[in-house]
Amino acid sequence: MAVYQIAVIGGDGIGPEVIEQAVRVAEAAARQQDRAELHWTRLPWSTAYYKQHGRMLPEDGWDQLRTFDAILFGAVGDPSVPDKITVHELLLPMRRKFDQYVNLRPAYLFAGVPCPLVGKKPGDIDMLVYRENTEGEYAPVGGHLYPGTENHIAVQTGVFTRRGCERILRAAFEAARQRPRKKLTSITKSNAQVYGMGLWDDVFHTVRREYPDVESHSLLVDAAAMDFVRKPESFDVVVASNLFGDILTDLSAAVTGSIGLASSANINPTKQFPSMFEPVHGSAPDIAGQGIANPLAAILSAALMLDHLGLKASAAVVRQAVSTVLAAGKVKTPDLGGHNTTTQMGDAVLAALG
Ligand code: GGG
């Protein structure tokens, strides 16, 4: 029996609550479908850990993490500690240190999930967003001058490299090529950000020549935001910079019914380093500890992890079980208009695995 070593970082707020349901479901599916054993190592790295140790993870934390086959991550962020510590010392460096340059964020309108847009049927919205994950607007490049004075100056630099643009665009084109619609939209803002986004567009026009079988075009981010609402069914694969991808995927989550269903994978395609799988949502301190968070985004993220590990049958059965539970509509967490708990939703998916 193949054994996979998985690091589990529940993190803050609802992170640990939803991630435990993902662990249960992934473990059962892997055993049942692929006769594989997932061995979980829980790492308590979080805001609570920071308060105790003065850092988000131990000194050798990155070396510890490097040894795992994958990382399952809940959420990070707590109102009592600035994001520049919690998010910027754990989540964002993880993506860069392990060169997880592909942030894949699928958005799908499931049967049984009310869509806030009129007239959309299950499956009408079915897109994959490829978000660049290691540079762009989230590169920690910048600084302060004259802080604490009237003349305080803050500089935040977006970093766009030919290599960085090319590899995320290529990953997105490869994905589009595999999909029935073979369509790709590259998100830009080169009419305002002429340097970074200008390079992004240049690389897009170069790479697209290699994919004549993919129908591709470039779209301004503001027009994309409008079209995610007006005609989300027109999108298939979408590729965007770090910031634009982050913002647009909250919108794609909203139009597919709930951010509680939005999964993501932070992938190092070379497999030189572990990839990391996390729900798109954050730590949601407003509902933390109540046991009512929707665990489906975490469970679907675990399905992306199973795919990445090569456990395709397990991944497929998890997605099917989630679909079945949503379509039945008997178990619903509050974000879906119901009253069920996180654990009840986990139980329902486990039962639907068969
Ligand atoms: N599970 C997602 C999470 O913890 N999000 C917190 C956050 O601030 N994320 C920023 C990002 O995804 O770039």
C-alpha cells in the first residue's frame, strides 16, 4: 500500500475546523479507491503559535515542511495580530519558498446550490482560474520613508518577470488545451499599468502562438469583473496576476453560490517542493468556534491534493460525493441557507463516498 506524508496546518479561526473534515474524507477516499494510506502530521503553526513563540513557525519550519508529499492548509489571519505577520510570515512565503507558482482556483455551479444570478443552471459556470502565485503585486518589494510623519511615503512595487509570466501563462494554456471548450482569457490592465502588465501582455501574445488550438483573448480586469457577473458562462480557463486572480476568485466564488465551496491548489509543477492545498476562504473570525463553517471548500481542496498525488480515482469520488450531497440539499451549512454543522456536512460527504 502506497503511503503519502501530508503536513496539516489548520491555522487560525475556522481553518482547523474545516480541515479536519477534509482529512477524514480524503483518508477514507484514498483507502477505498486507491488503496493508499495518507499519513497526517499536524503542525500547530498559527497566530496562537506566534503568541507563544514570537514566530509563525519554528526556525527549521521550512526544512520540516520540505520533506512532505503535500501540505493541507486551513486559513491564516486573526484580528489580534497584523496580517503582515500572520499572512506574510507563513502563507505567502510558503508559496514562494516552494515555488508554488500555479494557484489553481476552480469555480463550478453545483446542482442544489442557489446561484445569485438569474437563470443559471448547474454547470453553466465552470471555470478554472490560474493565478500567478509567486510575484506580481504580492512580491514583498517596497518600503517606508519618513514613517510616523506628515511626509510618510510608502512604496509598493509589482514585480513581473518574463519567466514568471511565461510559466503561469503556459500552465493555463496547457489546461485549456485539455478542456472541451479550449478557451483562455488573459486578464490585464496594461492600459494603466504599462510596464508590468505590458510585459504580461507581450508574453501572452508570444505564448498563444504555440496554442493555435486554444481560442484565447486578453481582457481588462475591470471588464472581467463585470463579465464574471454578467456572463460568467463565457469563461473557461482564466489566467491572471497574483492580485487580479485573488480578487476575481472571490467573485467567481460568489457567483457560484458560496466562498464556502471555493477550493484551491498552490502547485509546484516540477514536484521539486511540496504543493499546498487550501480553501480560498480565510479564517472567518466572525464564525470561528461555532462549528458552522462549510467544510466543502477544504474537502474539494483535498480532492485537488489527491489529484496532484496521482490518486485520481480518490479525487473523483470525493468530488462526486460533494456533488451528491449538494444536489440532495438535505445537509446545508448556513452559508448555503441551512442549519447544519461543519461535522454534519463532513459526515454527509463521508456517507456519500459509499
Ligand atoms: N485559506 C486562505 C487564507 O488563509 N487566506 C488568507 C489570506 O489573506 N490570503 C491571501 C491570499 O490568498 O493571497
